Amino acid sequence: MCFLLYFPPKVALAKLVKTLKGVSSRRMRQTFPNPVRHYYRANKPWSVSYFAGSEGGAPLSVVRQHIEQQNRPV
């Protein structure tokens, strides 16, 4: 899964990721309680790891195209 986010530089990346994972995990458990319990051990749908990269000033259209092609075979 890939996201393109803009957030203020004063926000710590680790805190942002922790918040996104926590909120989305709660929402998934509320919306789909049985599938989440069935498929994820210990009710933790997210890994503790994550990857973050910067777009380096590339035009948004180029970044969007790159993200959209991530799940497509070459």
C-alpha cells in the first residue's frame, strides 16, 4: 500500500505513522470485527515497520503516476 501525504515539518514522521496505523486499525476492527480477528494474529493488522521516502520536488503528476503503477507488473 502506498500513500502520498503532506504534513508540516514540525510533525515527527514516527508519530504520524503511529497515529495512521492506530486509527486505521481501530476503524478496521470496528467495521470488520470478524475478518480482522480471523486474519490477524493478536488483533494487530499492521507490522511495526514502515518505509518513508521524499518526493524530492518532482511534479505531483509524476509522483502520482509512480504510485499508481506500483502494483502493476512491468
